Amino acid sequence: MATRTPLNVTDAERDELLKLVRRPRTPRALADRCKVVLLDDQGLTYAQIGRKIDMREQTVLKWRKRFLTDRIAGLKDKPRPGAERTITDEKIAEVVRMTLQEKPPDATHWSLRSMAQASGISRSSVNRIWRAFNLQPHRTETFKLSKDPKFVEKVRDIVGLYMSPPNNALVICVDEKSQMQALDRSQPLLPMRPGQVERRTHDYKRHGTSSLFAALMVKTGVVIGACQCPRPVDSITRR
């Protein structure tokens, strides 16, 4: 009868195998192979391991041998041969450079279609390149730089007040949202029904504007708010 070569699983390997088994994103096949090693390390026979994870004994033996030869790396799928790349590194660099440094002649930003036409590759290839380099030319964000020469000192004072307020002091953060229009539809809304979206009239009545003032008590988290109407405005109907 052939002797069974022990796997000699180390503590570090056992922890890594358990992590792969418990991680939700681990592929099912890889998790089963890790279980083969863990159950074999516990002394179970090939038949017992196969019954526990619904695997043939020959397959159990296969992954056991792979672990003996290459350890945990041997449990993972080997890279499969595929078609050779048709897009060179130079072409990828050109697409990235055009995205960052150039603009299309007839638009404000690049789209998949315009970049594909300009670079001579498919839209799906452009999409993969943008995803790989986390480029999103269709999105823009605004920012504002303060021209106050004492801006840094003021920020430090405010942050320091939040981080370490004086003893027996009440720290309140106050902000406002002004010019909120008080609108009212000329007819009641028609609620959503199966097969039909919510409907509302095209016109509305304006009842003036309101400003919301709110203060946050930093220590307790209590928000104090109040709405103020700066001036009354006659109700008019917009059409």
C-alpha cells in the first residue's frame, strides 16, 4: 500500500487558505481546492474529502499533488493562452496623452466614439484603457481657491476649535440656505399607479422665497433650525 505524503501545511499557509475559503469574492472552484488541502491536513481520506465537497477522489488527488508541488499558488488556475494583443503600449500611451492633454475639435470633452475615431481603435478598447487608468473625461468638478492671505491661519483656528474647544464653551456650526422657492402646484399630484408614472401639472404657483438657517451643536449633535421669509411675494402662476 502506497504511503501518503504529508502536506506539512504551515500556520501561515493555513491562515491564507482559511481566508480564501471565507472571503465572499473567492471563486467557488478555488475555495473547494483550499478545502481539499485543509481537510487533508486534518487527516481525512480522499473519499471523505470528496463526499464533503462533492468532488471525485481523482480530483482531490490532483489538487493535493498540485499543492505539494507549488503550494497555494498551485491551487489557482494557470493563465490560459489567448489571442495576441493588437493594441501596443505606444497606442495606449497615445490614448492616455490625448485624453489628458487634448480636446476634440467639435466638443468640450472626449467621448468613447470621438476618441475611438481619433485614435483608430474600437470604443470598447478606449473604454478599457480609460477604466484601467481611471480616466473620466465626461465628469467635471468645481473648486475654489481663497485669496485671503490669512486663510491657513483661519482654517487652523477653526479646526482647532472643533478638535479642542475651550472649557465650558459652546461650539456651534452655523450655515444658511437662502432663496428657496416656495412652490405649489395648481392642481394636486396624480400618484403613481401600476404601468403609469407620477404626473403633475406643467404650471405652478410661487409663494415667495424662504431662507433656512441651521446650527449644529458639535458636542451633542443637535441641529437647531429655523426658516425665515425675507419679504412677501405675491402669488403668481408660471406658465
